[in-house]
Amino acid sequence: MKILGKLMTPSRVLVLGFATVILCGALLLTLPIANTNGDGLSFINAVFTATSAVCVTGLVVVDTAKTFTHFGQLVILMLIQIGGLGFMTFATMFALILKRRITFRERLLLQEAFNQVSVEGIVRLAKSVIQFSFIIEAVGTLILALRWSFNFGWKQALYFGVFHSISAFNNAGIDLMGDFTSFTAYVNDPIINLTIMVLIMLGGLGFFVLVDLQTPSHKFKLHTKIVLEVSGILILVGAVIIFVLEFTNPETLGPLPLGSKILASFFQSVSPRTAGFNTINLAGMHHTTLLFIIVLMFIGASPGSTGGGIKTTTFVAIMVSILATYRSEPQVVLKKRSLPPDVIQKAWAITTSASLLIFVMISILSLTEHADILTLLFEVTSAFGTVGLSLGITPNLSEIGKAAIILTMFIGRVGPLTLAFVLSQKRNKGICHIKYPDERIMIG
């Protein structure tokens, strides 16, 4: 048991935990009661759907509204909620309800799940995460239900409100609109657009930021400042680029009035961060616009959030380290604060690992799928960033293609470095502190 305890590090527990939730969800989705045809879903499609839900991605191989019964949809909704907040958060919630003491090992798991540097205050953070999530989702549900009550009966309006509020806040991008249309029917609706955008942004900021914003003194930590500034800049720049490039495109913004063009531009700039909803036809976009959206999907949301990608802070760390190299500065400085070398190393490791993963998966899909490289790059980056946007090839993926996207979504959710730590066995036998002689190699 002691050996097993040493092998089951927090990283490994989290990875196995997510895998277990996915498998359980997939088995439930294969049941005849979960599908409208009564025959049950194929196992590969069930695993794909469960992975997309738990990894809060939103890529779907079947029409969620038409394929699944209310039972199946509720299973997907529960998987989204568990995947977005993390299964350890739910375990903590039940422990608190039962008034059970949170053990030190469980605190270590929470520390790993929330990407914190220490266990100090980790249970308090978990409580805040639960409270913030349910309050935000409840407000979103109320607004969406009131809006949809004008189109549907109260029962369906409330059901739609709950589903899409949870899906949006957790950055899942799975919808019940049917026919893979997402929110294109509501491109001119400011209430639907603004509510979904706010939910996505709140979910993508990260729970640490949401908690820090409650600080009475308003002396926010550097992490919070960077996340808010970079998120705002990316959304604004993205909206402007989409607006300019697609302004006259007859397949996207062209036919819309000016107000709807602005609204759709902002929506499509927020969505790649990393929700997966869309209000305009992505397949009709110019290639330049799609390339920029790919960049937004690759960067993704912020650490400790419900979104994926390499994260905003990782992107900033990479940028400032490059500038420091150009300027031959000995330290990487950000807002009069020096970033430790291990932070920069981790940022480069995450970015490089993510790039290699995307390259490998595109190489596989280029052999198995009938699609151009840009479409494959969009699909794979969307899967890694747990975004869920697609140019329409997801339902037509081969079995190998589905397996590749499943693996990409899973790695994107748990993080490439976490998975690397799981696969590697650390051996510390007193030799790790040996200092070897320096010798330079040619770089560049």
C-alpha cells in the first residue's frame, strides 16, 4: 500500500480521475435510455462525446439535441459541470456537506487541480469556486430562461437556460440548438450574445482571479492584473480583426447590419477563449481570419479556469522572455517584478509540448482524413485548446481521427506537463544535485 501511495502522485490521481469520469460517462451514453433511437450510441462516439463534455471542449460527432434524450443530455450536462470545476472540487463539496475533514492528501490534490503553489487556504479557495460557480450559473440561467420564455414554454426555456448557462460558464460550447447550428439563429440578439459572452469570460478568467477581485483593498496580485489586461487586449484586438476582415464577406458579416456586425465580431473573438459557440458561419470565413482564430484558440483562457490552451499568462511569459533575450537583459521583468527562471522554463515547456502535440496530431489526421491542412490545424488546435469550434469535419472523422481528437482533448484538459509528469517516474537518489561543468553550444 505504501508503494502504491508513492506511485499515485497528485498528477496521476487527477489524470486517472478524469479518465474514470470519462469512461463512466461514456458507458451511460451508450445506454438505450440515453439515445432517441433507443439503440444506444456506438462506444467510440460515446467516448468522444464524454471526453468532449468532461474536457469542456464542445466538439461533437453527433447532434446533441437530436441524438440524446433528456437523460442523455443531463448526463452530458453533469459531465460538463464535473469537468469544468474538476472532480476534486465536487469531492470537496460533498465532504463539506457531510462535514467530513479534508485530509492533507486531498488538499494536495486540490493544490494540483487549482495549479496553486501551496496548500495554504486551498479548501477556502475550493469553497469560493463552488459558490462563485453556482451563483454565476444561476444568474445566467435566469437571464437566458427569461429571454427564451418569449420563444418557448417556461419549462423548455428554463431547461435551455440551465444547460447553456452551465455550458457557457464552463467554456464547454455544447448546445441544444440542433443541426450543428450553435447560436447562428441569434446573431442579432443582444441578450443571448452578451449573456453567453459574459459567462464565457467569467469562466475563462480563472477562479483565483475571481477570488482576488473580491479583495476589499483592491490591491490585486500580479497574476490577476496580467490575466485581466491580456484577456481584454486579446478580445478587443480579436474583435477588431474579425470585424475588418469579415466586414464585406457575404458568408459571414456581410449581410448583417452594423450593430450585429460589431456584436458578432466580439462574440467570435470571445468564443475561441475557449467556449466553442458561434453565431456566424466559420467555414465561410477568410483564411486569414481563421488563422487568427487559431492563434486565439492556442493561447486559450487563464490558469485555474474552466478553459484550455497554453493560457494567457504562459503567452505573456513567453513574450517577455523573448523581449528580454532581444535586449540582452539578465532578468525577465514584468511590471517591475522579476519572473523566476522556473516559471519561464515551464512556459516554454508547455508551449513547445503543445506545438509538438498539434504537429503530431495533424500529421496523423492528414493520413486518415480528407481535408486540407488549414481545416485540420483548426480542428486539432480547437481540440487542444478545449474550444469546440470546427469547420464542419468533426462528424465525418474516421475512427482513427476520432481517437486522435479524443486524445488531444484529454491532453488539452489535463495539461501536457501534467501528463508528462504522470508518464515519467522521478528517481531522486542523491545524484540530482550534482553540478556538471558548463560548456556552450552554438544557438541560432
